[in-house]
Amino acid sequence: MDEKIIAKLKEAKSVNEMIDLAKANGVELAKEKAQELFDKFNSNGELNDDILDSVAGGIVDKVKDFSNKHL
């Protein structure tokens, strides 16, 4: 892959944007390969927006029981 195309792909904000940029530059990029490249390009120790968007919930260490069973 051409260095200019790689530089453009590194600027992508999402996997889908990366696929679109590749296609616009004449390169077919499978979603799995795009995800691998996206993760590689964005592995600075922080979670990227795609990963954060896919995270749900969290940890609750204490839950208060507000039911009426003790009233």
C-alpha cells in the first residue's frame, strides 16, 4: 500500500471511515483488516472512541435495596 494512502488511513476517525478512504483511493479493505489497522494506528495506550462507544455498564460494588420488602 502506498505511503500516501497509509497516511490518509491513519487520520480516519472510525473503521468505516477508514474503509471509505481506502475505497476512494482504489484499495479494497476488508472490515477485519480495517479494524486491525485502526487498532494499530490508534494504540497510544488510550481507548479510542469506537472502543469507548462499545463499552457498556460498569462496576457497582454496593447496591442499596430500595424495595418495599423491609417497610
